[in-house]
Amino acid sequence: MISLAVNETIARAVEVLRENDHGDYTIPTKGLYPFQWNWDSCLTALGLAHYDEARAWTEIETLFAHQWPDGVVPHIVFHVLNDSYFPGPEIWRTNRPTATSGITQPAVAGFAVRRLFDRAKDKELAAERARALLPKIDAWHRWFYENRDPRGEGLVAIIHPWESGRDNSIDWDDAFERVPTEGVEAYTRRDTLHADPAHRPTKAQYDRYLWLLQHFRALGWDNAKLHDASPFQIVDPGFNAILIRSAADLADLAETLGEMEIAKANRARAEKGLLAMERLWSDAHGQYLCLDRVIGKLVDSASVGGILPVFSAIPKPRIAAIAATIERIAGKARYIVPSHDLDDPRFDAKRYWRGPVWLVVNYMIADGLAASGHTQVAQRITRSSVDLIAESGFAEYYDPLSGEPLGGGRFTWTAAMVIEFLKSER
């Protein structure tokens, strides 16, 4: 049962969205993340749409207004000057009209735009706004397969941990050891001024984040070169599943709007990606694993990235196996879905992406499970998510054992996901 009055909780969530709203874009939270983040905005738009449809479309349009000519959509848009975040535009030096970062994030926009369109009360407005976004999202999808799948295998690689959205996941540890730290410019972190350092990535990890940034910057942010030049090339099943789902949803939406070439291209991408995902499956873990493309081996690390593929149309036996894995995890964690397997000695209940629960990930997992008929597990994830809000408020992430709120507070996409969860419960 939902532990708080639904209307009261939704009203509190809307307050969080409004206070982080900068007019035509939202920030994740004050202080810690003062700019526009890519997949944050796309998922936040779903929450915005429940009380202001036009504003929800604007959120995504603002993000895509800063798409690069080659099609990539950067993971941060630095709309204003603010020195509370590091690394800022003076470190990235991407030389864009409005400063941006030089890497990307999970391509959830196709899913978000299709969902906004399907739920729209004003269908005429939705058709107009969606039709304008279709070619931009299609260009981003094309960019991925041209620049991050150089051998045409059907799966794309991330070349920096920040691209995954799961910044310091245990999945990256072994591959990250290949990234040097020599020559990293002196820097002062800002994140540890706003959140407990024990909950954030380590200094050693940050050194490697910065080495990759400097390496790519030295190559002029030329996306034709960056994949092969990176010592970190990871095929993340969760990242690919989000891209596959977005391609499939974009194809459906494009067909509805009569854009058949876009529909055909994205249908082909989704179908090829789903077939290629099979090489990432692990019977032993009952989920997918990452592939380290540099050495051609699966990474023995059972994270939420390998559970996320239920968000896409993977085979039914795979979904059933992952649902069973979640049920197993639920027997060990008070709240689900933790970002890493609790049986792994590297599991850390409080450190960023190495164990904590994130509602945005829960939302995508529950969405995929519900669509495939695993409603009981999906509802269990939803109840767990709403219970976390009742106990700990709108935090960035949560300890799966205690429910303790961690990271930033009054977090935008957490609030947006709560609205989505509660609206779907009605």
C-alpha cells in the first residue's frame, strides 16, 4: 500500500520540480548540479507533463537546441556561469555557442517524447512538437551507431564512465585501471562540498575521469577519433537497452506522424541491437553483463545495468530470469532495486552507484516488467520506491538497507519519477 496520501505526495513532488525550474530547463538540484543534464531533463519532462504539457516539451527542446552538428547531444549544457560544479566549461573547452560538455549520456529522449505524445491531452500541440524533435533524435541515434559502434556490431560503447549515467559503478573498475593518471591538471572538486565524500567517487576515480576528459579535449572533441583513442570502451547493457527502447519508440512515433524513413531506420537499429544483446547474457548471474571491448571479454560484475534491459523488448525468457533475480535481491535488501548485487564483496550501500537505489532506474525497470506481464515484481518496485519517499524525502539516491537519503536533496528527477509512479497507481 502507498504509505502517504497520494495527492499530498504529488503536490510535494511538484514543489521540487518548480523550485528547480529555470524557465525552459530544470537543474537536477541546487548547489551540486546547477546546469541542465541530458537524461535528467528527458525523464523530468515526464513529471512536468502531469501539470504543464507545454513546459514538458520545452524541457526537451531546450536540450536539443544544443545538439552538435554531428548529431551528438552533450550530457551537460552550461546555460549560466556557476562555479559550484566541477568540471565546468573552462575545463571542457568544447567551443560551442553555449558551453557544453564533450561527452553524452543514455539516449532516453526517444522514449520520453513518445510517452509525452501518447499521453498528451492536446494532440495537435503534441504532434507539432514531436514532429520537430523527430529528426534531431534520429540524428543522435545515427551518431551513436556511426561513432560508438565502428564495426557495425549493433551495440554501442561508452568511452567515459560519466556517459553511462552510472558514474562510478563497480562495472568500470577493472577497465578503469587502464586509464592513466599521469599529467592530470591540478583541480579542486566541488561535489564533496555539497555531499558526504564517503558517498561520492574516490579521488583515484576522479583523476581518471579528468585524464579522459583532457585526452579527448586534446583531440579537439573529434567524435570520429574518440572511440578508438579511448582506453576505456565498455558496452553497457543498460545503456544499450535504453537506446534500443528509444529507437523502437521513435520508430512507432515516426510511423504515427508519417515520417517513414525515420521509422524504418530506427526500427532496424532496435532489431539489430536486440539480437546483439544476446552476447551479453550471463546464465550464472541471471542478467546481462558489460563487455570490455578493449579486451573482448564480459565483465564479471552484476549491477543494475544488467537488469535495465527489461526496459527494452528482450526475449521473454530473459525478462523472466531477470524478474527472478530481482525477487532474489528483494530477499536481501529492504528497498529495491539496489545498483549492485549485495553478494558482491565490492557492494557499498552508500557510495554513488555502487549499491544505492535510484528511483529513475526503478522507473525504467518497473515500466519494462509491467509491459511484459511481470506486474507483481513491477508493483513491488513501485511500492518500494514510494516507501522511500515517505521515509526519506526526494533524495538523489538511497541506501537499500536502511533507506537513508544520500547525495543531493530535493532532487528533480526523483520528484518526477514519484509523480509517474503515483499517477500510474491510480
